[in-house]
Amino acid sequence: MAELLVSVDLLKYEFEVYRSVSPSSSCDIIAMKNKKTYPIEIRTGFIGVNEKTSYPKNRIETPYLAIYLRDKEKIEYIGFDPRQC
């Protein structure tokens, strides 16, 4: 579900979005805009008691992350800001 929500969010910012079909790929989606490519890992996270975003950090192979915060219905991006691309 998080992958689809992130994909739709990036489409709103006029990115081209491609989803991986391989269960062992190095990223979940590839987003492209203005001749730049962003391999993005997508995780579901939450805001902890200390107001920090928490998410699983295992097997992340890319500098670009999208964290879907289910309880806030919000997406946080790490490594890039889709509004600035």
C-alpha cells in the first residue's frame, strides 16, 4: 500500500514512476524527473514518543527513502525533496 501511495504522490509532482517487480531488487521504485533518476526505498514508519520518525533500517541500498507515516497519513522523503526537483 505504501508503495502505491508514494508513487501517486510523486506523480503529483510530475515524476515518471516505475515499480519493481523483483522481490530482491535494490529499491522499490525508480522516479525520474528533469533527466535525474532517483532509486527509492519505501518504508512504513511512525512517529515515536520522542517525535522522531522511526522505520525499519535493514537492507537499505539507496540514499533516497520515502517513509509513509500511516498514523499521520503523510510521506517523509529522505535524500531529496520532490517539491524542489
